[in-house]
Amino acid sequence: MKFKKLLAAGLSMALCAGMLAGCGGTGASDSGSAAQDEKDEPTNIIWMVRSSEPNNYDNVMKAVNEKLVQDINMTLDLRFIEPGDYNTKMQMAFAGGDEWDLCFTAAWANNYINAAGKGAFYKLSEEMLRENAPHVMEVIPERLWDGIKINGNIYALMNYQVMYSQGAYMFLKEAIDECNIDYQSIDSVEEVNDVLAAFKEKYPDRWPARGPSVNFTADKPVISQIMAMPFLAVDPETKKIDTELYINTFGVPEYETAMLWRNNGWCPPDSATLQDETAMLKAGKLMSRTQGNKPGLEAQLKLLYGNDWVTVPTGKKVIKTGSAQSTLTAVNVNSKNPEKAIQLFDYIFSNKEVANMLYFGLEGQDYDLVDGRVHHHEDGWLAPAWMLGNQFNSLLTENDVENVWEETIKGNETAEYELLFGFVPDRTPIETELANCEAIWGEYKDILNYGLKDYHEVLPELYDKLNKAGLEKVVAELQTQLDKFFAEQG
């Protein structure tokens, strides 16, 4: 974990005396300029983010802090932690009682439910949120908060971005053009397979696909899974858990495709363990993969990888509990200034000037504005806006499509809520059995999803272990909780 000291030249003597290890942060419920009380030292807020540290860190954070001290008498120590280290370092921070105030958490990283359940995060009452984060409460739709409640309580602030899930598949445009493929008409796995075969023939020294395989679901019913485990799927008609429903409906076709891709040599041999394919995507060595869809996706992919990609939607727009939990910012239960930390978040959430400093850095140093669009310098600051409050504050880049934020908000408003939205199981009665089942699925999921073995042999072995681990007890308890959940929905 990196601790920085920033000398904020030009700040008041109070700021210099108040700086700790790091760049300080600010937050307030009023984004307007507030007179700084020179008798009070600025409150320093430490915020942990799952991302590589951007270039030009010192200059950007100095400018951010000058603005924050002037407006709300706070400073921000924004600490970037490498994605591969983030879970481990946050676990160490929880266990060691380290000094910090805010951190990134999600269903998929620094697990929100687990951390909140272990008492790592501050419980945020509605009164506390309305008093200290009025802009957040005003902007984020009320129903979305149900997706992050645990036993009726909220333990994190929501970063606002695309809130629905929709599948997509991305292809390297260079390869699509050279192979003369009409990608816009693709609407089946078989047609994707034809594209990958053409790629393999044309580019024998590249990998046509990343894996796992693609699944087109736009014409199929949404089948919700509990905790993203396919053997805990709920039938939308009966509202009962069916342990083979998802496997038979979506799993088997996908496992067959995964085996085909691997047997044909379309995926890298280490695809199941490949942690970061960024370099391969930038070099065009990897020519397709699954991808979450959203407006302006192709522009974002170009910004990330430097080359052009085309995309094909593969599913419906659905807001899931996991979607709401996809990007959150939690307050440390041991924070010395929880209210100030929430105010910091709310300030950045509502202040476009400071938000864009955090997203793009400093104009002239990290980017230029060309016709009102951000032209990013190759060696300039660039940070993930979707982790830092309200992505809809972001300036458009030169590659963004017009109305991208309006279209994204429209998608949020029109997306379908899944059947289990807001259902967070109480693990207590089945903790041992559930943990064992999760561990077993963790042992087998890559084998199935990447076609490492024949699923005809793997599935019976998987279910045998699940049944011995207490799957029947898990299903019975979860069904009782589901019945109560559906009854309360009316």
C-alpha cells in the first residue's frame, strides 16, 4: 500500500499542518464554495481504490486538494492499489485496523456482502445519508438501494454508472474488416463460431477468442441465480429453486461451446488462469471476448486498448442485485470521521470540476480539450470514473458517441429488474454447507466454463460432491427465505 506525501504549495498554513501521509480529501453536502475556517485544520479522508496508480499523481492531487480545501476544508488521500493485490490488501487492512475512511467494494471484488457481514463497514442509516449525501440520494433511483441492503441495512454508497447487466461480444475490427464479416447480423453462437474459424485460418499466430464462451439469451427468459451459482437457479414461473434448471437451459450449450473452442485451438492454452489480457488485446493478439454492454462501449474499448473493436449485444438489459453491487464505496467502521467521509463522496459525486480532475487529470498536462472533447495524453493521468462517484459527470472523450450519458440513463430507467432483485440470503443457518458448496463450485467452474474436461463427466461428479456437502439443506433453507421474500414483495 502506497503512502504519499504531497506538499501543497499555496495552501494555507492550516492545510500544511494538517497533511498526513498522503493527499487529503474533501467532501461536503454542498458543492458550492464554502468559506474555509482558518482555525480548523482540514479533515483528511483516505480513500482506497482498486486500480493502478495513474501518471502525474502528485500534480493532480495537489490541484484537487487546493480546490477541496478552498471549498469544504477537507483533503483527499486517494490510494490506488493494483487490482491483483486489492482483495488481499483490503483483508489485511480490515484485520490490522489500518487508518482509512473509504474503499471500493463490490459483489466481485473486496466482496461487499462478506465484508459488511464481518462488521468491516459502517452502517449508513437513511437519516445519515440524507443529511450527509443529499446529492447521492437525489440522483440514484430509490429502488436501486434495495439491491445493496443486507438485513434491511445499507453499508455502502453507490457509484452511479450503467446499472444494468447486458451481455455483448467484441471483435477486433481490423480482423472483421479483413475477413469481410457482416458482424451486425450475428445473433447465434454458431455464427460466432464461423467468425472464429475464419480468424484462425487468416491469423494462425493469433488467438481468435478469450473464453469463456458466448451465450445469446435475448430470446430466452431471465433465470436468476442465487449468489451467481448455477445450481441455485430459480424458476421464474414457480419461484422455486431448481438445481438443474440453469445448467440444462444455459450451462450445457455453453459448456459444449467451450469444449469446441478449446479443441479447435481458438483460445490461449492458459485462458482459464490468464489474469490480465490487456497486453494481448492492445497488441491485437487476442481478437474477441465476452464483454458487458453499454452505450458508447466501442469508444471506451478504443480508449482502453488503443485499437478499434466492434460489438454485438447478446442479451437483455437486466438490473440484478449484482448489478447494484457492481461498484460501491464503503465507509470504514473504524473511520474517525464517517460523516465527513460521506460528505467527501457526495461533494465529488456532485462537483463536475473536481470529478473530472479525478477522471482525466489536468488540462494541458494530462489531456487537451479539442472541440469540447477530451484528447488524452498517452502518458497522462487516467482513472476509472465508474469507481469514483458519478460517472455521468464525466466529460466526453474524442471517441465517445453523442448522448452516451443520456442513453445510459435511459437504459437504467428502462431495464428489467430480475426476479430476485434485492434478495440477499441469510447465510447463518447454512454457513457450513453453503461455504462447502461454494468451494466445490469454485473447484469446477473453470473446468466447465473453459472446456478443460468433458462436461458429461464433470457434471455428475460436481453434483455428487454438492449433494454430499449438504446441497439439499442449502436449497431447503434458501427456499424458505425466498418464500418470505416473495411474500413481502406482494
